[in-house]
Amino acid sequence: MVFRNILSRESNDIHLIISISYNLISYPTNQKEKTMRTKIIAGNWKMYKDINESAELLNSLKSKLAVLPNGVKAIVCPPFTSLALAKELLKGSPIALGAQNMYPEDEGAFTAEISPKMLRSVGCQYVILGHSERRQYFHESDEFINKKVKKALAAGLIPIICVGESLQEREKNITNLVVTTQITGCVQGIPASDIEKSIIAYEPVWAIGTGKVATPQQAQDVHKLIRELLAKLYSSSTAEKVTIQYGGSVKPENAKELLHQPDIDGALVGGACLKADSFTAIVQAAV
Ligand code: 13P
């Protein structure tokens, strides 16, 4: 249709014909890459579940998610105290293990901190970095998070890099600026080959733990912005490979619509991951 309209124009519009037909050719390629992105659902347990409660939840998840839907990955991120147990209990399960934080040094006199190597040794493949609760309560800067991202990647961990604006920032209409600044700072000096395997989680702070989920369109708009930013910082082919999760009051009831937006490749789930039934339902909603 577009083509026919163009071809009926005067011949001095030849340049227009060439540029638009180029888009028509390149579009399906991007679409193909887009549909190939695996959906990744991660559960951030935050500071919930002691060792007994963790065992109960892990056993229940292991049986409910014995087989994951095609094209979907599931990750659990329990507190540090339950990671070794999780490694044992998840043996033979397709559910992967992640941590909620780490310190960006290999080892040393850093009382109470946990290194990337320690996380690897308890079976972690992923690590959440720069969660808004870490930024807010522990004053983590983009620069510090950037250091963590580099160390995580060097240790073979996949970082889940969290960004998102506060309510005040959204109301001031500076969401794009905030997210752009956070991502630019967090990925500084990281090569495309490492970014392509990393995960970015867009978590608007006003939607975390509040029950106020972003509308699918609000979330999609920021995810698109993030992908466009990655295309500028790297290339569109790199941007198309990056998994961008949405987080903030994701529940079984709203998961399907969110997860089927073109630039939403998964979810980082808080409250709803603490029950096996609701986490399982969100994983199922990804297909
Ligand atoms: P909720 O799903 O409880 O809003 O938490 C989201 C979150 O912070 C995940 O990291």
C-alpha cells in the first residue's frame, strides 16, 4: 500500500522512494530479532523469607515450574542467606538463581559485603544491581553501580541493571532525562558484547510496592526510549538484543498485557514472587 502511493508520485520524488523502501526492507529484520528475544521473569525476594520459608517457596516453585514455557526463562533472587540452599534445592530445575546485590571487589576487608566470586560459588548466574531501594536507602550512585556492573560481568554474572524515575520526577516530566542519565552512567565503558547479554530493568519508583502499576503504554514508551538510547550508545543491532524488563506492581492480573508490549521482554517481580502461585502465573503469562 505504502509502496503503491509512493510509486504514483512524480519522478523527482525518487529519493523518497529509495529511503522508504529501505525502511520496508530493514523493518522485518528488526521484527525478527525482536521476536527472538527470550522473555525473562525474575523474582526479587528482597528482605523476605528466612531459611525455612525459602525452602518452602523454592520446593513449591520447583514443582510448579518443573517445565518452563517455550521461550521463557525464570530466575529467583532470594536473600544472601538462602542462596546456598537455593543452589541445592534447584538442582535439576530450569529455574536460574540470582542475587540482589554484590560489592565490586574480588575480595578484601569489606566487612559484611559479598563478592561476585562468592555469588558464583553458590550457583548465581544473575545479580540485580542498582535497585531503586539501594539507590534510595544506601545512596548508590550510577558511578558505583557502573563499577558493580563491570565486576559482575568480569566474574561471569549477568547483571540486571535497574533504572526508574520517582513520582516527583514523572510529575516534573523528566522521566526520559532521569532514565537516560541513569543508563548512560551505568553502562559507561561497557563493550557492546557485554551489554548484549545484560538485562535492564525499568522500574518506576512510584509503581514499586504501591499497587500502582504503570499502564502498558506508559511502560512501553519508556522501554522504547531505552532501546533507542542503547541504539545511540551502541548500535541498533545491539539494542535489539538487550532484554528490558518492567518492574513495579507486576501481578498475574496485569502481567499478560505488559509482557506483550513490543519492547517489554520480561518482568522483575517483587511482592507477587513471594507466593509460588502468583510467580508461576506471571511466568505463564509471558507466552
Ligand atoms: P513490586 O512488584 O512489589 O512492586 O516490586 C517491584 C520490585 O521492586 C522488583 O525489583
